[in-house]
Amino acid sequence: MSVSYHSQEKDVVISSLGSNEEGLSRKEAEKRKEIYGENSIEKGETESLWKIAGRQFTSPMVFLLIIAAGLSFAFQEWADGIAILIVILLNAVIGFYMEFQARKSMESLKKMVSLKAKVLRDGEVYEIPSLEVVPGDILLLEAGDMIMADARIISLKQLEVDEAVLTGESLPVTKCDNILPEDTTLAERNNMVYRGTYVTRGNAKAIVTATGMSTELGNIALLVKNAAPSTTPLEKKLTTFSQKLIYVTLFLVLVIFFTGLLQGKDLISMLSTSIALAVAAIPEGLPIVATLALANGMLKMAKHNVIVKKLAAVETLGGTNVICTDKTGTLTENKITASNAVFPGFDGDITASTNSHQINSENLNKIIEACILCNTAVIKKDGDSLTEIGDPLEVGLLHFASSYGYDINKKRKEQPIHSEIPFSSETKVMGSLHPSSNGYIVFAKGAVEEVISRSSRLLNNNEIVSLSDKDKQHWLAASEKLSGQGLKVLGFAYKETNEIEADFLNDLIFTGMLGLIDPPRHDVPAAIQECKNAGIKIIMITGDHPATARNIAERLGIFDSGESERVIHGKEMKEYAQLSEEEKTILTETRVFARVSPEQKLELVTLLQEKGNIVGMTGDGVNDSPALKKADIGIAMGERGTQVAQEVSDMVLKDDSFTSIVVAIREGRIIFENIKKFVTYLLSCNLSELFVVTLAFLLNLPYLLTPLQILFINLVTDVLPALALGVTSGNKQIMQRTPRDPGRAIITKNQWIAISTYSIVITVCVLLSVSSDKYFALLGVELNEMYHNNILFFTLMFSQLVHVFNMASSGAGFLNNEVIKNKYVWLAILATLAIIFLAYLIKPIREVLSIQLMEPEYWLLPFGFSFLSLIVIQLLKKLRVVR
């Protein structure tokens, strides 16, 4: 940092940055964005297109082709040499296109996960993309916020920041706004906040001093910007799988090579054939095709409001068998409105649609004042549109206050917050201190039992009376009654004081409670039933009252009708180390938890994983971060989730809806099924080529494929159909299967049996097509060797093309399955057939490929035997010989 902002008065810092307490003007912010650029951290040099193109020529398979081309030129086989070079070029173009598309897809996804920042501009609060933050902006920070730039603190309330990413300090740092000595080290600059750290407690205003690569985090990024990206588990599996396949292929190729030599065949010819076969048999593009399928699947999920941040998460999604979900906003609408109130002299409906909002009660007045003042949410009016910033519950409370005619802005200007005790998952209470005519007034809101435990008196209209234990039980019973109706219940209290205490939430005057309704989402019951059908257990974890949790669980179908399963209260949960095996079993079998702390969420995830479950966990708060990290799939809320939760998660739900999780799991299963489809397709096609050539050599048959024919088959039949299979929609049964074990190999024993069977059937049908001497005799024609070669060549290609239809899921009808319905499969087949017949019709290509023009009746053999292979495999699938 070139300027020591930590050693300057905050007023001096504001002035030197050309800003003021109301923030920059929008016009000035636009100017500064032009000067300083986007507020982004470069995570590495973007790989150039030239580098991607160059990589297509560095694989061992390409080296082998170059050797084959060199040998052809050396022995003056010019046509063969040029043809091989064309194959190399076409292979590079296809590889480049697939890599480029995969990169574009990943870049599109990254843009969708951009975080927001709250800033003051022209004295108004705005929520802007973090990329638009500029030096001189006033940041508004609160618990759960990622800090999006380096900044000097102007004012703060109990601010604590986790700076482990910069300093390695495991405990949150308590911040201040004092001047510090100029030589203060980075770890001790407690009047500064830094990009990449996050607020764990309290709130603050801070003026931005550095953005983008000029921040401390940017300096670190410069040191690691060229670090190699890590590979996903799926990519590692595919790489290992490909390496094993290379050994098998090389063994068979060596057998062919030496068999050919023993049969007296030409050395150069055998070398070319062996190299071509090695290249054709190994699906070297598998990892790229898989990455493309994953990335396209992730983009498809994004259209359903699910942002999957990591490729590895897609693989895990298909195996998820437990989802631990929050209630508010995920299972419910997150449109919170106050519907009922209970306070001395009143128990009933208080919605603005009834006449009851004319109630004349000091208790209601104090509750509404607390809704306005003990609240950090903001509602901004711009013409007919409203902008709501903050927690939906607090926004709902502001709307409730407005419905009773209160001017929120006026009230807040009259009684600004002097001091605040932020809400936390541990205390379940928020408190604020404000100036009043008699000194100061404290307002508190939170869980009824917590507010009552801090209260010693009761406001009974205009009279303050003592609050006995019996009275407290009365109010707790009233709260229980509201909770039993599925309402979220908040307790309210206040007190007047002449002193400013550090902890002012004691000796309060209880004023009453509000019942807030957050109706279940209409689409969630069907989604929960779909999860049950898919073998996925749903566990609801909420901070609400147990009665509220039970009511919602019954309405959503988490509990079956009339089921008496218990709801476990957080107070009943022992620490992890103290749990017996029986207690662990009870916890992992329970489906609803209420009043649970973040630490208990983490322990519950650990327990479920110990039992061998693949756990998805939703969360929105900063304290949910450990559980989100620990879960196999961390799922953050996009609308109400804190930035910290979104940063550590694997997935972000833009609409906070549980149904979106089910969509993601379904899509995750489909993606993995598609990967299995095209791996199976490629292997069975490539193995059939190996088997055909190997048998032809071992049996010393006169009709052999030329090296260029082998390369051509591999080029036209492998790419387009495989890519089309990668975007197949799922079959109807995809969510009626049990979750997949992520530890299981991509190709299981049963699938290897299927691949081998497919390859053998195709091989037999292809060899039969050129052994039909009776057919030729009937035509009165004696075929030469080239006719045999051409029939072999076309039959193998057509058999591989129609083989794509064998990739449909077992049990699906042949004319009614996901592959038949995939328009991209049909387009791929049509495009491939067009390429084949163009090669047949264009004389120079025909001559290079050693193809002869054939009379129409001879085409019956390639078409007939290729469809025979399809019919045989379909019969074997019907008889369940292969699956």
C-alpha cells in the first residue's frame, strides 16, 4: 500500500480520496471506474487461443500420426502422407473447438456468481456488483458480508472480521476506527478492512482505499496467478481409465503388427496400420468431451436458477442421498408478513386488511417502533418501484410498520442508532440503543423465550408491572400456540435508561409478540415426494420453534400424514464427543430439528457422513459456513444468503427454492448418465475397430482396412454422436433410482460386459457382411478385394452410427426413449452420413481412401448388416443379457 491510510485521521482519508460521508456521486463513480478499471482479482493469465490450438498437436497420438505421415513421404506415398496431415489438422480443429466451447461455458458460469456490495452514493444506499466498487466509495458492512475492497473504517459497531485468508489468524479480529502508528504491520492494522476477508459480527462504514489488483489480496494473487488449475475427480478417473486403455490397445496393436510381419506383409504398411489403429482405438478426447458435457449441464442448471461453481460438484450431485435444508425461504416463500399479535388486551389478527389495525395500544406502538428502529433493512421508493435491501424478515417488519401509517425514514432520523447488539444464531436476539427525550431507549426483538428471559417487567398498556415466572410461562404458552399454527414468532421488549452500557439487553420490559406468516412454496411438496422416490432423505433444520417446524414439516410432506415422529430441539442435542452410538443413530434418523445452532449443524453433517451418506447442506449465514464447507455439496442461498456462505459453497440457488436443489440433483444424475453413455459408445465403437482388424490379420483375410480408412472411421463416427449423447435429456426413471455411489468406477463390471458384447456383435456383423459369397453369386458377380474392403469399411461405419441408439437406458422402449427423442443425435447422424457420402462422391477423397463406386444393390450389405447389429443388441438388451 503506497499510502499509510491506517496512520491518518479518517476525515483526512475521506478528503484525500475526494469523497465525503455521503459517498461519491454516481457520475463521479462512473469516472473512477474508467480510471481504475473493474474491481477484480486476476486469478491467472487467460490461456491464449494459440496455446489451446498448439496443445492439439502435443498428444502422443498426434506424434504417432506425424511419424506415419513422415514414413509415407519418405517412401514417396504422397497421397497417404497428405491425407494423414489432413486428419491431424481436422483432429486439431475438433479438439480446439471442444476446448474453446468448454472454456466459454465456464466463463459464462463465472459471470453468474459475481457478488454484490452495499455502498453509499449521493447519500443513498445502493447494492451494486462488486466489480463496480471504486476508490472513494463508502462501503456498508454487516455480519456475513465479504469485504470487496481494501478500506479504512469510518464508524463501526462491535465489528469483528475474519482475516485468516490474509494473515492466517484463526480467530476473528476486533476492529476499531482509531489512528495507528505508521509502522503497524498488516495483521495489526485494526482500523482497516481488506478484500477477501469477511465480517463475522457487527457492522461498519468504511471508505475504499484500493480495489482490484491494488488490494493486499491482489498482491498475493500476483504471486500465484500462474498456478496450474486442479483437475476434478471425474477428470482424474477418465485420465486413469484412458491410461489403462492405452496399455490394452498397445498390446493388441503389437499383436497385429507382428502377425502381419509373420504373414509376409510390408513393414511400412504394417507400421502405418498399427499407428492408425492405435490412434483410432484410444478415445483421447474423452476428458474434453466430459468437461464440455459438465459445463453445458451447469449452464442448463443456471437457467433453472442453480449456479454450480465447481465441476467436481456435478459428479457428487448424482450421489447425494441426504439433503439438510433450512426452512425459511427454501421450503417457504420468504415473503414474510405480520399476521397475528399477542400483547396485554389483544390476541388476534393485525393485518392491514382488517379493521384491527386501528388498535389504540401503547404495546402495539412500542412493538412497531422496535420494528423500525431495531432493524437494519432498507426500503427505497423510486417512483412506483420498491427496492428492498436486507433480511426478508426485517423487510416484512418495515412493511408492517408502514401499513400502520408510520414514516420509517422520519422515525429513523429522529432516533438514529447510537449503539447496537447485532442478532446472532447463538443469542437469537438483536438490540439497539437510541436517543430519547428521557435519555436513551433500548429496543429488542428475537426468539420469544430469549427476549422473555432478559425481561423482568411487562408493559400493560400504560402501566409497567413486574413479570413473574408464572407470567413468563403464560407468554411462552401463547407463543407455542402461534407456532403451532405454522407462524414464526418474534418477541419484543424495550427499556428506558440514562446510562450507556456495553450489554444493555437486560432488565427489559416485555411488550408482546408478533406472529409472522411465511407460507410454504406451492411446488415444494411435489419436489420432496420426488426426493423420496429417488431415495433421498430430507432433513429440515431450522432456528424456529419446534411447533412451527412440525406444522411446516407436515404441510410439506416431510412427515407423513398422522406420523408421530418427534422434532428434536437443539437443547436436547449433546456435544458430538459425548454421543453414544444409539444417540448417534437417533440423530441421523430424525427428519426435523428446531432451534439448532451452527455448531450443531456442523456436527449433524459429520454424523451423517460417518454413516456413509453423501450430504447436501443449505445455509445462508456466516455461521453456516463451516457446515457448508464440511458437506459434500454446500448450497448457499442467492437472495438472502450472506456473501460468505455463497463464497464457500459449491452451489448457489438464485431463487432460494428447494425445488431448484431437486432440479440440480436431477440434472447432476443426467449429466453423469450422459458421460457413461458416450464413454460406453466410444469404447464399444473403438474396440469393434480393434477386433475387426485384429481378426482380419489373425485369420489372414484378404479384405483389410487401410490406415487412412481406420483414421477416417474414427474421425467421422466418434465426434458428433458422442457430443450429441452428452446433451441427452434424462429418462423418466432417472429420479426413481437410488443415488449413485461417487466412489464407484465410471465403467462398472456390468458395463464392461455390455461394452465387450456390443463390440463383439458389431465385429461379427461387419465380418459377415464381407463373407456373403452366396449373395454375390446370386448377383452373378465375382467381387475383387477392393469391393470386399469397401463393404467392410461402410458396414463398420454404419454399424457404429446406428449403435448410438443402443445407448438408451435399459427398460425404455426403442421408439420412446431419451436417445431417440434427442434432436442432436439425429442431427449428428445426418451430418456424419453427409460427410461419408461426400467422401464417396468426391473423386480425390475417394481415391485417397481407396473407395470404389458401387452399384446400388451392393449397398444392401452395409445397410443390412449394420441394422442387423442394432437388432441383435436390442434383443440382447430385451432379454437382459446386457444392461
